Amino acid sequence: MSHQNMKSAIFGNSYVICVISIVLILVSLAECREPSSIKLNSFDYHAINCRKHNAVLTDFGAVGDGKTLNTKAFNSAITNLSQYANDGGAQLIVPPGKWLTGSFNLTSHFTLFLQKGAVILASQDESEWPKLSFLPSYGREKDAPDGRFSSLIFGTNLTDVVITGNNGTIDGQGSTWWDKFQKKQLKITRPYMIEIMYSDQIQISNLTLINSPNWFVHPIYSSNIIINRLTILAPVDVPNTDGIDPDSCTNVLIEDNYIVSGDDCIAIKSGLDGYGIKVGKPSQKIIVRRLTCISPKSAMVALGSEMSGGIQDIRIEDITAINTESAVRIKTAVGRGAYVKDIFVKGMNLNTMKYVFWMTGAYKSHAENGFDPKALPKISGINYRDIIAKNVTIAGQLDGISNDPFTGICISNVTIEMSAQKNNLPWNCTDVSGVASNAVPKPCDMLPEKKIECPFPTDKLPIENVQFKTCNFQS
Ligand SMILES: *[C@@H]1O[C@H](CO)[C@@H](O)[C@H](O)[C@H]1NC(C)=O
Ligand SMILES: *[C@@H]1O[C@H](CO)[C@@H](O)[C@H](O)[C@H]1NC(C)=O
Ligand SMILES: *[C@@H]1O[C@H](CO)[C@@H](O)[C@H](O)[C@H]1NC(C)=O
Ligand SMILES: *[C@@H]1O[C@H](CO)[C@@H](O)[C@H](O)[C@H]1NC(C)=O
Ligand SMILES: *[C@@H]1O[C@H](CO)[C@@H](O)[C@H](O)[C@H]1NC(C)=O
Ligand SMILES: *[C@@H]1O[C@H](CO)[C@@H](O)[C@H](O)[C@H]1NC(C)=O
Ligand SMILES: *[C@@H]1O[C@H](CO)[C@@H](O)[C@H](O)[C@H]1NC(C)=O
Ligand SMILES: *[C@@H]1O[C@H](CO)[C@@H](O)[C@H](O)[C@H]1NC(C)=O
């Protein structure tokens, strides 16, 4: 570049910068004149669908003082908005405040949006919770014999539902429920926080969920589900507070979640014993990635123990566990029937674990009416690779079922640093077969060394191709 050209380039640039500065000043002056409320109540967000109609919870008489019960307001708001299902759908805004409520039901083509500072508080009064009949793939409930409470946010037979927000909070106020459960005072099974049944196209994202009475998020008999950017928090010593439990679901994407729980961070299920076999709905085509989990008493991802509709094509990638009992665990039992197959795990970073690999063929719980001893689960094609683990007590406890071994186990590129309190036997295997490659410490003899990189699918599942829309909301 000649000296002259350089000079004009510099002048040119400073001219451009000057014009930009003037424009910026004009824009900020213009902004100053706008009432600030307009700015506060306008925002963009990403969702599977945007909505034509909007309403605010307060339009329906809700009071956000943390004391007034708003069950009627939620139900009448959603009933009112359900009329727009075939006219562009509707969105219910939950503004900042503390909104005490019992259970309410969702509708189709609907978005529940929790603004920043909005807290939905679950009522601890049992009369605010309708009773539901048993889930067909489970028969009776395990908590209590007389049925189950509807979840705080419940939906059945729906299409196109979004539950999201600017990191608003849903607080299950679980303490009284955990207490009653531990004192065996419940006749009806504790409610979940969010349960969606027989539904299609579901998004649950950008929220903080705390202290659920029971499991947090339970999609069942549903498909095309995206669950992302959730912060899920429960004390690590309270019962059954599983984070996300896809149950007999197909095409599920679970990504970028942070979960601290007293039970499994994620548990993939499909029904119990004869009930699950009869319903026969598998959990399949499920992705779990970029999860961080803390669960000292349970698994980062459990497969089962209820798996009687089958579990297959599960892809788990890039996940982190800290102070967690086990990583990706398989739990099953004689009587479950069905299968767990084509499981792929790639990229785990683990710190302070009891077990890195744990498979159990004799999990204790059964349906109340017993089980068929001939219904043997088939466990095969279980692939793990690229794992770093520190401070581990037991590298692998792999227990298949006699006469029904777990087959096709593949473990490659694994480095496990054992803790000072390590077990004398880092690997302990019965009734399993497979291969291992480049794993330290050396696996049990049932997994002989073979130079191999365990497979991980390279194709995309349909749920990965869903395009988010940019939705704008202005009040
Ligand atoms: C969730 O957060 C991400 C990252 O901040 C943002 O891109 C996305 O629009 C948010 N989604 C919703 C529904 O607010
Ligand atoms: C509910 O829906 C009707 C239209 O059917 C509308 O007129 C009414 O204002 C809505 N909102 C409330 C708060 O009832
Ligand atoms: C929600 O729907 C279920 C099933 O249709 C019903 O039993 C329950 O009473 C409803 N809950 C409310 C709060 O209306
Ligand atoms: C919901 O769908 C299931 C399965 O298709 C069906 O058995 C049930 O009757 C439906 N319930 C309602 C309330 O439509
Ligand atoms: C959402 O809120 C939780 C709890 O306050 C916080 O830990 C988390 O970092 C927040 N997430 C985002 C994306 O702001
Ligand atoms: C082995 O796993 C580590 C992560 O744990 C990864 O960084 C590395 O690339 C893997 N090596 C091979 C050869 O795949
Ligand atoms: C290692 O694990 C033990 C539990 O097995 C725990 O008490 C200890 O704090 C952990 N150490 C580190 C350095 O994380
Ligand atoms: C090995 O596993 C079996 C159960 O399959 C158990 O009974 C035994 O105690 C274990 N051994 C060690 C040393 O942990």
C-alpha cells in the first residue's frame, strides 16, 4: 500500500467512525425518550414455535405475593387461551413475583413463559392436587397404594407445548412431601414437577427447577422432545428427586443441563415388569449431551431399572459428573423382559465416583403383583469410549444374569485414577462378555484386550434437525 493510499484509508476509517458515533448518540438519545417499561416488556427468545396471542397471568386475577393461591388463575388462563389452539396458538406470561399454585393443566399450541424473577411456588396443601389414575406401564405406584397426585404442571394428549423463560424458577417446595414420605404418612404418591403424557413436540428450556416433591421432569408416552438449559437443584439427601426421566419416549434431545439431585440426574425408563411388557412402548432415539451432574447417592444417567418396554439407540456425549455414585448405569432384573441395546457413550469427565462402570442384573424392585421369571431382559451392544476419571473407588462392577449374560460390551480409551480408599479388586465381573481397548486399570478377563475404538453413531437423529424460531414478545 502506498503512503497516499494508507493516509486516505486512515481518513476514510475515521470518517466512518465519526458517522457511527453520531448515529449511536442519536440512537441512545432516542432510547432515553422511550418509557423504560416498553424495553422491559419486550424480548426475543428461541422456541420450536412462536404464538400469535399473548396474555399475562395477572389478567386472570393472579396475585404474586407468595401467599395467595393462584390455582384458579392458572387454570382459567390456560382454559381461556386454549381457544386459540387453531388460531396461531397462545402464550401465558408469568411476570416477576411469587405465584403460589396447585396443579394445573397445559393445552396444545401453547407457551408458558416465566419472566426473569418469576417464581411458581407449588402449594403444599394436598387438596390442591387432583388424583390421577395409575400409569398403565407401571400398574400401582411404588410410593403409596391409593393412586398418584397430578404433577404441578401436567399435560396429556397435547401437541406443540413450550415451557420456558428467562431463567424463571419453579419451586416444588418439596420438604413437606419428603418428610411425609419418609414417615410413611402418604396414601397417594407424591407429585412430579412437570409430567407430559401422550404428547408430541415439547420444549422445556431456560428455567431453574428446585425442590420437586418427586421426579422433576417426566415425559411419558411422548415424542419429539427438547429439554435444554435447565438448572435443576434438590438437596442430595432427599428421596426420588430424579432430574429428567424420559419414559417410553422417542426422539428426545436433552442438552446443556446442570443437575444436582438426591437421585439419578437422568433416568431413561420404559415401564415395570408385566405392565411395561404389555404396554410395549420403548424409550429410543435419545441424546444426552453437555450434562453436568452431582448425585452422591445415584447415577449421572441410569438406564432402567424400569425398562420393560425396551431401551435402544441412546447417545450420550460430553458429560461431566462430580461427586456422583456412578456414571452411565444399567439396572435390570429377571422379570423385566425386553432389552437395553445400542447404547453409545462418548466423552465422560468424572471426578470422585464410587463406580465408573456399573451394571446390575439383580435390581431389587418389582411390580406388586410379582413377575414372570421367564421374562429375561436382553442387554447387548453397550459402548463406552474416551473417559477420564479421578478418585474412583471401583472401576467396574459388571453383573449380568446367569443364563442371560450381558453381551457386546465395548470399553475403549479409558483412564481411571483410583482413590486411596480403592477396592482391592478394581474390576469385578460376572455373566458379561465384550472387549476392552486401552483401558487403565486393566479390565476383568471377561473383557479381553482388542485394538478397537468403540463405535459412536455419526448420523443425526431427527430431533437434532429441529430449527428454533426467534419469537418476540411485547406487552
Ligand atoms: C435460552 O438461553 C439461550 C442462551 O442465553 C438463548 O439463546 C435462548 O433464546 C433462550 N431461550 C429462551 C426460550 O429464552
Ligand atoms: C378470555 O377469552 C375471551 C374471548 O373468548 C375474552 O373476551 C376475554 O377477555 C379473555 N380473558 C379473560 C381475562 O377472561
Ligand atoms: C388435568 O387433567 C387430568 C386428566 O385429564 C384431570 O384428571 C385433572 O383433574 C386435570 N387437572 C386440573 C387441575 O384440572
Ligand atoms: C390420550 O391418548 C391415549 C393414547 O392414545 C388414549 O388412550 C387416551 O384415551 C387419550 N386421552 C384423552 C383424554 O384424550
Ligand atoms: C439460572 O439461575 C440459577 C439459579 O439462580 C443459576 O445458578 C444459573 O446460573 C442461571 N442460569 C443462567 C443461564 O443464567
Ligand atoms: C481419549 O479420550 C480423551 C478424553 O478422555 C480424548 O481427549 C482423546 O482424544 C481420546 N483419544 C483417542 C485416540 O480417541
Ligand atoms: C476422593 O473421594 C473421597 C470419597 O471416596 C472423598 O472423601 C475425597 O474428598 C475425594 N478427594 C478429592 C481430592 O476429591
Ligand atoms: C465381586 O462381585 C460379587 C457380586 O457379583 C460380590 O459378591 C463380591 O463381593 C465382589 N468382590 C469384591 C472383592 O468386591
